[in-house]
Amino acid sequence: MTLAETIMAIFVLTLAVAFVGALLRTGLHHQAHSQRRMLAIGLARKKMTLLRAWARTPAGAPNYNFDAAPASWVSQATTSDPEYPNFTVQCFVQNEVLYSPCTSMEAPYVPLGTARAMNNSAKKVKISVADPVDPGWTADLVTLVCDPTRDLKAPPDDAVHLITTSAVPANFGPSGNDLNNPAAGSFVDMRAEAVYQNGAPVSDIFFDWYIVPLGGTGTLLTSRDGRTCRFVNGVSTGIANVTTEGNSVVAVHGSYRGQGQPPQNYVLGGVNPYINISPVYHLGP
Amino acid sequence: MIALVLVVVLGYLGARALEYSSTTRMQQVLMAQGLAEAGMENARVKLEKDMFFPPLGGYGQYVFSYSEDMTDPANPLQVVGSYSVTLDCSKRESPYCIVRVQSVGSAGIRTNPRARYRIYAELDVSSYNRATNLAPNPTLFRYILWREGGVEQPSVELPFGD
């Protein structure tokens, strides 16, 4: 072997060693890179799980942590994790309006303001964990955290309340009054609310209203979410508006966790007809 | 010798490439899992508060399904994925008293998701304790069965029937 050949061989060998070394270095770099990212993903998942559990924790009656301001959510999520002190966690919390049964079916009603909306029952949460070496890369998780399940006021107390919201005409009297004879087309506006065990109102619950005719009847104009209702003394027959003689009962029914609550009724009764107000309770779903 | 080292290093790098791609894949799967959980939460809170949910059109209809897109709370114009929820009420009445809920989270655009994740659960809607047949039921409106997985499942399927 000549000197030139030896030098050439050493040169090629050196190049090969350098190439292999570079490859190995790149590989090790990417291995560390992958490991950091896996840790970031795991941390994001851990933070989301902890945040979901935190939201379901009571925070002094009547509240749960779910009811806390977004800043509390953010501070809860971004607290430094002792196992991963180098990772930066960001949290974004946004109130999410849910439409029931779903957004696409309620979309036509949204511009009209009559969609069946649940405005305070869900928070959209995003957790982002940045790679400490490459902060441009983040492990992102997005989910919904919804209102925790709570206990309703138990019988014999009423969990559903019917509340009048308009001036009650003089001839819409409490139950037992039978002296009234309200004018055709006179009305009373009402709203319903349900309350938890601690008396706090249940947000975003839907109600069902109905008339129990006791000889007479009227017309219910109910909002699509059932939270408000107007009883009108009169019935449209298609060709005329008429009033009927006799009593009527307006009832509102709420259901939480699939349990029917005693409807609270608004007794509208009398002759021709008179309309009374009375809390008459019907048990059962 | 050099060739041998080269083969070893290339093999090592090949394994790292797989690890790297699995990291990316894992992130997408976890995103899909979060979206599937969002669907379960969405269904639960509606079942709790809306007595007309799910809206079943007729006497013979027991299943209702819907999908929602999820946007990035930090960038509301960006859709990060979606979830599809299917509720089966065929076993809602006694003696079963369960509502079967399935949520499939999809990371990325709905028509071409980067990852999917499926959660199937059974919600207890019995008013009575299943052991004593007396009210109240301590597991009322809680998920009494929870299964996760089926990332590669191509379509939404419920285990209809027994």
C-alpha cells in the first residue's frame, strides 16, 4: 500500500467516523426531544385530570370550584408541578354555551334569541405545556368541564318554584277566591326556577308547562326553554278567540338528573272563568 | 468495522424515528381523548338539566346522535377537533334503567381526523337502589360502566341488543 493510498484510506475512514458520529448525535438529540415531548403530553393530561377533579370539589355552599372565576381555574392549572419544574403550563378557560339538543338543530333560533341555551353549564378548557428547550412546540389538550352534579332540595320542600313576573290582574286571585271574572285576553306572566338543596338556583334547567283544565281552560305561551310562560285567558279556535267557563290550573314541571320534581301549579279557576293563584302540588314525575 | 458501526447507528436512528412519530401520534390521540371526554360531559349535563333530551322523534326511536365542533379557546376561529355523541335509550326503562352513551372524539378536521378516540359508558337512571330495590339510588345519574379505546374504529357503533 502506497502512502497516498494510506492517506486516502485514513481520510475516508475519518469521514465515515465523523458521519456516524453526527448521525448518533442527531439521534440522541431527537431522543431527548421525544422524551421531553412525551413528558409534556403526560403533564398536560395530568393537569387536565386534576383540573376536572378540582372543578367538582365543593367550595363552600352553595358553590363548587366550577363556579369560580376563570382566573382561579388558570392559577389552579398553572401551578408549577414539582415533578416537571422546567415545563411551562398555560391554561385558557372560556365559558361555553351549550345548545340542547345540539348546536346545529338550535342554530336557526340563535339569531332570534330563542335557542334552548345552557349559558353557565360548561367551561371550555385548554391546557398547553411548552417544551422547555423548544418553547415553540406545545402539547395541547382541549376539553369541556361541565357543571358538577348537585343535590336538589328534597321533599317535602319544593325544588321547583313558580314565580309571577307581571302584575297579577285583580281578578286573578289566590286559590279559593271565586269572585273573579277576568276579561278575555287578560294574562299573567310567570317564570320557573329550580333550587338545589342549599337553596341556590339550578342554572340552565328546562321546564315544561301545562294546563290542567278544571272545566275551563286558557292558552299557554311558553318560551322554547320553558323558563318563562304567559297564561292568557282565552283560546283560539282558529276562527275566533273565546273564553271558556270554569277553572284551570297551570302547572310547571322540572326535572333534574332524570328525577321528576313536584310541579308547582298556578291555579286559575272560577266561573267564566275566574283565575286564582295557588301553590297546588302534584307529586310524581 | 465502520460498516458494522454504521448499521448499528442506522438501526438506532430508525428506532428513534418511530419513537418520534409515536410522540406526535400520542399527542393527537390525547387530544382526541379530551374531545371524547368533552362529548361525555356535554351529554351528561344535558341529560341532567333538559327533560326533553335526547329528543326521540317517534315511538320506535331510541337512539339520538349529534356532533359538535370544538374551537381553540385561545383562538376561537381555529377548530381543533370535534366529538360525536350517540345516546341509546332502548334500555332506559325497568329492569335495565340505563342510558348508553358513546362519544367519539376526533382530533383535526372532522372529514379527515388525525386521531380518533372512543368512550362508551352506561348511565344509571334507576330511581331505586339496584341491590335493595329501595330509593334512593346512590349511583343515580352516574356512569356505572366506562370503557375507553377503539382509537382506530372507523365508525360509530353501539352494542345494540343484548
